[in-house]
Amino acid sequence: MLCRLFGCVRLVYNEMLALRKLRWVEDGESVGFAHTSRVLTEVKREGLEFLREVSSVPLQQCLRQLDQAYRNFFDGRAKYPRFRSRRGVQSACFTRSGFTLEGRNLCLAKIGRIKVRWSRELASFPSSVTIIKDCAGRYFVSCVVEKNEVPFPCTGLEAGFDLGINSLLVGSDGSEVGNPRFLDSALEKLGASQRVLARRVKGSGRWGRQRLVVAKCHAHVADSRRDYSEKLTTGMTRKYDRMFLEDLHPRGMVRNRRLARSLSDASLGMARSMLESKAVRYGKTVGFVDRFFPSSKLCSACGLKNDALTLAQREWTCSGCLVTHDRDANASRNILAEGRSVAARGGRVRRGGALHRPAVPVEA
């Protein structure tokens, strides 16, 4: 029943997207949500009567999602909307008129009661729930609830962090976080599963079952990576009031074919996004220094720049003050100093409500 619902939602979304594209190409007319909603009502009466067998709520919601996709495109926040595939992630959204909660069970309109293994207690009654089926064949329920976040207590600490591959994070206070390399540890099993998939006849039943095996391997890596990033960023937000990072461009960095897999496995962009959102949520501050700032080449003791430093050199000695530096630790100290300077000048620092505080608590 859920698969039938996903198919109907996908059909309505694709047909209305094709309609809007056709109207624009032939007549130069921009079609909105109201028009597509009227068309949906008409085709449910004649032409696509089977759409009446599923709830009308997720069908209307997919039209709203299509309208929002167009607004995101015209505002420059996203690319042009694309047709949904039956092999991609499937979803159906229910508003309050389309679902109820019966104890620990979820009751959906025209589907019935569904047993849910809840990962946490709901903070309030959901305003909407979305049923999701991922590429690995797993089903999830995503709920939108209202929750009042409590800011983390101020610690008075700040630090600069250098992001990398060998060590995911190196802090100016001496902290270091290793890179677990989840993909590397799963490559052997993943490669074996993909070789079996290559021997199957595409489209056959055995091919479909083996495709799910490969998808579950990828899902396990993605889940492990996300869980690690969530715990890491939450711990950083609890510990520090101000954090400074390099303003890296992960999408451009992965164009290096020699480092693309390692950079993608490190998921630097995802960790940065999580850290920014949690800083806003819990009243902390995240600042960024320019991506072209020579944090690794500057001596954190005397400020002399070592232009001869290569990427392969992990340690180097300053010719001015004769201090030996670890490359990443030295970069993190320079990032902290530059981040303080940027914050003092009122530069590009993203704040979540916390005040700028010194590196250590000030005694009265």
C-alpha cells in the first residue's frame, strides 16, 4: 500500500512538472499551484481514477513541493526541478488531516495503522509526517514538531581548527580528532557485492535483490559517517563558545581526482553545515577565515612565511625563530589568530547569539 502511494505521488509530481514545462514552452504561461490542483481534481474524475484509491493529502502536498521547487529555482537557491525516479528515494507527506497517533502506532489515511520503532520521544504533536523509503529499501517516518531549544552553558573557551584528511580536526588547544575512514573500511565488502551485481542480468529478480545488498552497504557507510559527524559537532558546540574554521570549498576540492574519494569520505562539508546550524541553535559562534589565507605556511611564533613549504611536509622549522612546527597544529593556531582579527574587524563571522569571549575564563 505504501508502494502504491509512492507511485501515485511520483506520477502526480512528474505529470504536473511536465504540464508546467509544456505550458511555458508553448504559451509562455507560468502555471502555479492553484492551476495544477484543479487539473489534479479533473484527472481524478476522468483519466486517472485510481488516484482516488490513495489519500488526497500527499497528492496535494507534492504539488506544493513542486511549487516550492520552482520558487527555489527562480530565487537562485536550487537547480531546475527534475522528474522523480522510481529507483530513487520515495516519500509521501501527510498533514494533520491525514494522520493520527494511536499510542505508539501511526495511523495514515486510507492505509491504516503502522507500527513504528520510535528513535526518540516527540517534543509535541507533529504538524506533519513524511513517510520515506530510501534506496536500501528501509522505511522512515520524519516528523515536524515544535521544540524550544535550550542554549548550552557558556564555557568561555575558543579555538581554531584545521580540517584535513589524515586528522579530521586539529585544534589550536592541542585537541585532535582522527579520521575514521568509513568508506575505506567497507571497500572490500562493497567491491565484492558490486562484482556479484555486475554478473547479474539487469532487471532480473536476482539483480534487484543484489542491488539492495549494494545499497545497504552504501547506506551503512553513510549512516556511520553522519552519526560520527553529529556526535563530533555536538561535542564541539558544548565545549567551545567560539570556533574558527577555514572557509573551504569542498565541491571544488573533490575535483582533484587523487584526493576525491578521501575528501568525500571525510565529509568536511557536512560537518561544517552541522556545526553552523548547531551554533545558531545552541547560542554559540562559528567564524571563518579566508580560504586563501596561508595558515600552514605562516609561523605562529614570529609570523614569517615559508613559501617553500610543500603539501608532503608535515613538519617544518622556521628559519627566523628556529621553532619546529607540526603543520596542522601550526595552521590551527594561525586560524585562531586570524579568526580573532576578522571578528574584531567585524568581518565574515556567523553568530548564534553568544558573546565573544576570551580563550580562558577570566577570574574576578
